Amino acid sequence: MERTTDFWQATVDSIEEHVAVLDEVGTVVAVNAAWRDFAAANGGGADVCVGADYFGVCERSAGAGDRLASEALAGLRGIVAGDRELFELLYPCDSPTEQRWFRLQARIFVAATQARSIVVTHRNVTEAQRLNEQTRFRARLLDGLQAAVIALDADGCVTEWNKAAEHLYGWSREEALGCRARELLVPDDQREAAATAIAALQQFGEWIGDFVVQRRDGSRVTISAHNALVYTGDGDVEGMVGIATDVTGRIAAEHEIRGVRDFLRAVTDSLGEGLFALDDSGRVTYVNDTAAELLGFPPAELLGVRMHDLTHFLHPDGSPHAFQDCPIEHARTEKRVMRVDDDVFVRKDGTLLPVAYTASPFKTERSVTGSVIVFRDVTVQKAEADRQQKELDALGWVGRVREALADGGLVLHSQPIVSARTREQVGEELLLRLVVGEEIVAPGVFLPPAQQFGLMGEIDRWVIRAAIKLAQAGKPLSINLSAGSLVDSDVTRLIEREIRSDGIDAALLTFEVTETAIIADEAAAKSALTRLRELGCKIALDDFGSGYGGFHYLKHLPVDFIKIDREFVGDIIDDRYSRHVVEAIVSLARGFGVATVAEGVESAAILELLSELGVDCVQGYFLGRPMAIASPNPTTPVHERKIG
């Protein structure tokens, strides 16, 4: 495919005329080398190259009073509208050093996909124009030329017909002389095109372009013709001289090139994968629609740009990706296929697109080298792999928790709860930790997997037994209850049984529950909390203010403490909204006869402000970090275990 693409591009580039292909709205979609070189040499640049609005350029010139630009725009639009198949225009284009003439020719092209394109050719006809002015009837003396030369009088009758004309058209000189050229050469279906060419010839004095003529035997041939009027000394039209060559092969090749190009684009655009072709410097020479769509770039913005600089300059972790370390570059320099399963391309909006790609070097018979990159979006596959990895990690923590429950790997830490007024410790919250080797693991790591796989009930039972054993020393303790344990009547009965068995004061135990734990089954939660209160235990509503139902639960549940969420405590000095929330909670708690505990106290300034606002108790790193305590290792009878 790459070799074919190079072939048709190289073929088009070998054409001396300036050739461009426009889509139906006038956007330039392809040009040959002659077009690019002329644009660069004459300051056109991006205004007339791939991606440019050719119609827009004509409109601006026409708006500035350029009559020929207006005529060109009308002719091109007539082709798009289907009013004509061919449009031609002779126009001057002077340079600082010489007077030049060009012939614009535009034809409609309909691909197999029914897409309509306009092929625009600008041919430099300066020399032909000068030839007409200098030679007049010298064409009759050019019988030895390979080009067919004919001369007509003012009525269009043949006055000269050279040997090459005999060979090209099949009529002998004797047969042609005196006959009207239109009757000899113009097929019926080309009469309108001939009339257009004659009109241009009469207007500009010459006509240059391709034309289909009919030979004596009825066969047809496409000629490239240069026809020029010849004038008398008084300025009257004396006749016409026409020079023509057979370009049937060239036209067929151009059609084949366009067909191959359309075929290749249709094939590559139908791929579900993105495709880039890069030259030997890593610059994009081709990009299919899938690649442009995945990366969010218009194709014109990708062409000619070094791919690495535009879309491959970051690693998956966001760190810079040096060009010399790029696998795509290695494919070219090391002449080997590079396959990468985990990488990213940068979209136009700056986001990263997870991709897997193959970079393959190539070299054509004309020694054109470069590489082709085929990539696919692996966002879904990567997300699935990440999900599976997280599930495996979670299962790993579940196994560690099971082992800890069996061999004493769970430990308790405690954090002091202090009176905001007296600064004396009034209690402590028990916090669970997991010991793995020499490492102490925080609950945020292992509790979510334990919750996911149904181990929280067994963990809560372990903590309850350990806390009740510790309460025998007469210290007030706070214990967190999970949502599942809160609504599990077996857990409530366990607490009651352990309290009575150890003979402790139930008022020493405060059970902390969150709003999310209550939401699961509010009726069951209310029943359990009421029973705990009847036993003499205390109830704390944890993370108060972070949810939407806190006030409702405060009204309907037996609550002794409100624990103000650390979100409002940590920035209370600088955020007036957090201060307002804390003030409101304190006022509300007083109205309900409930004490307040502020979590997350990290500084003396925060402590002082909370005290001023009337908060009852505080806890946080400023007052004491969680510390390991000598806790019992209660065993869980096998018949009481509930392992999910």
C-alpha cells in the first residue's frame, strides 16, 4: 500500500503543471510538487496548499476588484453545481522580472465512492503566448515536428496540416485542406466543450488545454492543444494556429493515480485503527480519518509536523518523552518493527489517549524511506486490566485480614479525646491497624476490601471484644461500627453478652456510626442504637455535616455526641463558610442537648477558635497521634464467625 501511495504521489509530482484537487466546498485536499514549489516561491504558502480554502482565496481577490478572480470563482462553482464539466481561464501572473501567462483548467471528478472532487491545473503558457506573437504562420513550416500543427482561416477551414497531424488525426493533408476543423475532429458530445474553447480563444487570443477529438477511423484521443489567433497588420483575425500532442496516456495515468489515491484512502479510512505515515525525519505525510478522529486533530494540522512533537511527547505517567528514546524513531533508525502495548498519545485538548501500536519502517523502489504507525485505542482494555488488578489486590488484602484474624495480626491504636475547655483527656477513640511483617497498615488500605468481601462483621466482633476487655480498666472508649454490624442483631446481642460477662460499666463505651451506615436500613439502625442506649452505652454520630440527612437522624435517633467532620475543622481559620457550619452545628447540638466533638484539630489556633465557638471536645494530631496500645487478642469462636 505504501509503495502504491508513493507511486501515485511521485507520478503526480512529475507533472510540470501545477495540479491541485479540491473537495466540493473548495478545500484543497491534494497538490503536486509543482504546485507547492510555485506557492512557496511566490509567497502563497498555506493560503493555497493542502487544507486551504481555495474558493475563499478567490472570493477575497474578487472582493478586491479582481475581475479574473470573480470569473474563476463563478466557473469553479458552476462545476460544483454540475452546470459544466470543464472550466478554463487564461490569466496574467507577472513576476518582478517577467511577464507571465497561465491557463487555469478545472474538471469535475467523481470517485467510486460518489465523492465529487475538482481537479485544478495551472499551466504556465508564457512561452506559448510569446510563440503566438512571434511566429504567426510559422506553424506551416513546422512539418518536421512531432507535434501536430494545423492552421485555420478566419472561417475555421484548414489551411495547413502537417505530417504529425496526419498521423495523430488520421486524415491526410489533402483530405483535410479546406474542410472545417470542427467537422473533422469534434465529436457531437464535445460540441459544447469546443464552443467554450472557441469563446476563450476569441476572448484571450489563445486557448491551451486538453480536449477529446475524434480520429478518421472513429476512435478518440485526448490531445493537449495550444491554439492561438493570428492577426493581420490591421488587427483583424486572419486565422488560427493549433499545436497538439497526444496525452491520452497521461490522462489515463492521472485518472489511475486519482483512483488509486481514492482507493487507498477509502481502505485506510475504513480501518478501525489509526494510521500514520512518516517521512525519514519523522514528519507526518499521511494520516487516516480514524487517527485524526481519535486524537481530535484536523488532518491538515498533522501533515508536515513531526509526530513526536505533536502527539507523542509524554510517557503514560505524564513525564517528558525524549525524541531519541521514542520507539517510533527507533523503528526508522534501527530498521526494525517496534511493538508497544502500553503507551499514550496526546490529544489536541491535552488529554492522554492510552494506545498500543506497531511502528514499521519501509523503503520503496525509489529509495523513499520512512515508517508507518498503526495504533488502536486501548482505554477500555486498560480500564479492565486495572479493574482486574484492583480486584486481585483486594483479594490479597482479604487474605491478609483472614490471617490476621486467625493469628493476632490485628492491633488497636488509640487517639485521645480532650475537653476543649479544660484541655484534659476525657476519652479515647480506638482505631484498628493491620500488622503485615514489620509494617503497620492503615485501615483505609485493608478495610475497603474487607467490606467488599464481607469480612467487616468478623472484624467488628474482634474489635468489640477487645474494646470491652480494655474498658475493664475504667477508661471511656469510642468504637466504630460498620453499616453491616449496626443492623446485625447478632452483633447487638454480642455486645450485651460481653458487657454482662465482663461486668463493665456500659457507659464507658461509645459506639460511633456514620450517616452512610444508617441509610442502608434506618429502621434496623434505630432499633440497634436504641438497644445499645438501653444497655447504658453512648452513641456518637460520626462525620456530621458531610451528608444530607444528619439533622434528620439527630432528631430521630438516640444520639449523645456529634462528631464534626474534619472537612469543616481543618480550614476553619481561613474559610468563613466552614466556621459558619461549625457554629451552626454547635448551636443545633445544644438545642438537642447533645455534646460536640471536633475531629482533625491540627494546630493551637484551631483549638482556640473551636473553644471560643463552644465545641465541647476535640481530637486530632495536635492533641495526640494514634498510638499503639497493649490490647488483648480476643479469639472468635468458629461457630460465631461470619465470613463472606
